Amino acid sequence: NQKLYKNPGKIDGGLLCTYLISLILKTGLEIFFLVLFYKLYNGFKIPRLVKCDIKPCPNTVDCYISKPTEKMIFLYFLVATSCLCIVLNLSELSYLMFKYSTKCYLKRHVKKQQ
């Protein structure tokens, strides 16, 4: 019947550092994959027609992409969701850092006054 933490709602010490590192890594990976996707596919637009000259075609051939509008909508939804995750991660990271720095400042200020 022993509790693992005295106050389970309090994030402090090693747990805080681990959580901050995970937030930074998640945000970095999210940004990395957005940039990678943008670079690989030359933007976030899906063309209706692609000129293809890759083997085994002997000359340039018109390749039509099926349902490009649906793919474009899904792609915009994916990018918007990813951007929202980045904004939420950064806001949570800044909130936690502000809260922790305020706590440290108040702790030092109280010690100096005593």
C-alpha cells in the first residue's frame, strides 16, 4: 500500500528532464519529416499529369495520377496536423521551461531574503 510518488501530479527532477527531451525530440522529428517530405516531392502539391521517361518506356509518356484532389486534401490535412503538433509541443515546452525557471527564481529569491 505504499505510493510510488509523494505527489503524483508534480513533475520534477529527472522526470522533467526526460519529458523535456522527449518533447524536443518529437518536435525535431516532426519538423525533419515535414522538410524531408517537402524536399522529396517538390512541395505539397500533387500534379494531375506527370511526364515520365523512366525505363521501360522508350520515350516520354503522359502519366495521369488517379484522384489527385483527394490526395491533395489528405496531404493538406497531414501537413496541418503536423504543424499543429509542432505548435502544441513548442507551447508545452515553453510553458514547462517558464514554470521551472520561475520556480527556481522564487526559490533563490526566498533564500536570499531569509
